[in-house]
Amino acid sequence: MTLPRRCAWLLAAVGFACTAAPAASETADERYAVERRRMVDDIAATARSTASDTGRATFAERVMVAMGKVERHRFVPSIEARFAYRDHPLPIGSGQTISQPFIVALSTDLIDPKPEHVVLEIGTGSGYQAAVLAELVSQVYTIEIVESLGREAAERLKNLGYRNVEVRIGDGYQGWPDKAPFDGIIVTAAAPAVPAPLVAQLKRGGRMIVPVDVHPGRQDLLLIEKRPDGTIDRKVVLPVRFVPLTGPGVREDGAGRK
């Protein structure tokens, strides 16, 4: 099939597939559903291509089902909704972003979520990662340091029917001691070092995903596992790019300073 000239140029320039214009009778929800299925296919393809780094050529079926169910367009500003199911980050205001869908799926898969698990998220943002986790575990606790984002996310998650997510405004570096220990922890902003308070709040046998600054211009996504005897195993998953983790804990904790 010969592509229209304009579409062929776009395909070569930015790598997006050319699709026919939606039928007039097709609703927005139907279009988003199609785009969501395509996004899940893109995630699966990226998982295969990064398997040599991540060690995972496929993600758990439960995780992929959750990725296909959560409506990402509801977690981005309306002006960005048409891009919601493309596999890249998007701005959500206050200098923050919603993470790339592949990274959300990878991070979720790496903590090996189970229906009975209690999970902590650091960096609520718009609430998208929390919503994905809420489809998979018993309870999600999530902390956002930007008050406006945290309040909007809490309201959004409530309106979408997520009753097993609790949002707190505060310094995520210190975690949520009153709710610890956690079966899994996902940090969605880059820390200068692995936050010691979060490691302490991780249950034995639990897993934490955290992006960490390696040197200027380089971040690595780390998988931290707490063994049954309490010792820590640390593995580099792959290079990433996240917004920085902020808050007094980052500045005050000597382990978090360069």
C-alpha cells in the first residue's frame, strides 16, 4: 500500500503510524479504546526490544490488562489528551510529567504486585501510576509534594472510583512510616541516592523501583530487593530520564547529597 505523501513524511520523521480518519459515528471513548490497545502493543514491543537490559521480554498478564484498562487520557490536561496513548511522557503542570507508559508498566511489573499487597508510591503526579497499581493490589498509598497536583490527583482518583488509593501531601523522601512496611515501593522521580527511609519501610521480601542520579545527565532505574534476612540486593535495570525528587529530605539526608 502506498502511503499519502504527508503521512509517509510523518512516519519517517517521528515514527508514528498513519491511520485513517475515524468514522463519523465513532465515539471518543471508542477511539481512546483503540488507542489504548495500540499502546499496550507498543509496550509489549518495547519490552521485547529492551529485554537484554531489563531481563523481561514480557510483562505479567495482570499488568498488561491493567495498562489496557486505565484511561490515561483522564490523567493528562485536556490539551494533551490526543497524545495520551503515545508511548512517551507528557507535561501535567507545575514542571512535572506523567511517565512514559512503558516505564509505568515496567516499574509495576518489577515490583511483582499481588492482590494482597500494600504498595507505596512516591510522586503521585496526576495519579496515573497509582491507578494502575490500584487495579493490581489491595491498597496504594501515594505521596505528592506539590500540593495542587496532589489535591487534583486525589479528587480525580476518587471520581474514577478508586477507593483503595490514599493520597498524602508531603515529603516523599521520608516515606509513610505509619503505613509501613510495604510490599512494594515505586519512586517516580530521580533521587540523588537511594532514600534510606524508604529502604527501611520496605518489607522483607519486598521490592522497590527508584531512578537515581549517577552523574550529570545520567540516571539509572534501580531495582532494590530486601531479602528475607534483611540484606539488600541492588540491580541496575536501564538508563532513564525522570524529573528530580524534591523536598527537605533530599537536602537534609547526608546519604542524599553528592
